[in-house]
Amino acid sequence: MLSDNGLQGSMGRVGACGGNAAMESFFSMLQKNVLDRQRWSTQEQLRLAIVTWIEKTYHRKRRQRRLGKLTPIEFETINQAVYAV
């Protein structure tokens, strides 16, 4: 048993198994859009490809709850128009 060895399961709270869905979706997109596209010669090239994809694609297109369900680009566009007046 896990508890006999001082280990805990990785699912988190009881009934919270859906909590991993967002991360599974993220890693699935990362796999499809970066990792499966080519082979990299060095870990540094792979690291840069992952960071670039996250910063230029994933974060800019993903709707975020804290931004009122807007993408960061939509949020910035609206706020620039408001502050420009």
C-alpha cells in the first residue's frame, strides 16, 4: 500500500481528478505543436522552442479567466483604446 511506505497518490483531493485536465490539454498541445514537429540537436534548442511556443502562441491565444475570458491580445487592444481617449 502507498500509505504503508509513506507515499501519497498523485490525484490530489478525493473527487478532484478533473483538476489535471487543463495540464493534460496543455501538454497535449505542446506535444503536437512543438515536440512532434522536429528533432533538436541540443537541449537548449528544445528549451527555446518550448519557451517560444508558450510565449508567442499559447499565452497570446488562450482565453484567460483573470482577463474576463479574453485573450491577452484582445485585453490589451481594449485597454489601449480606453486609455488612448
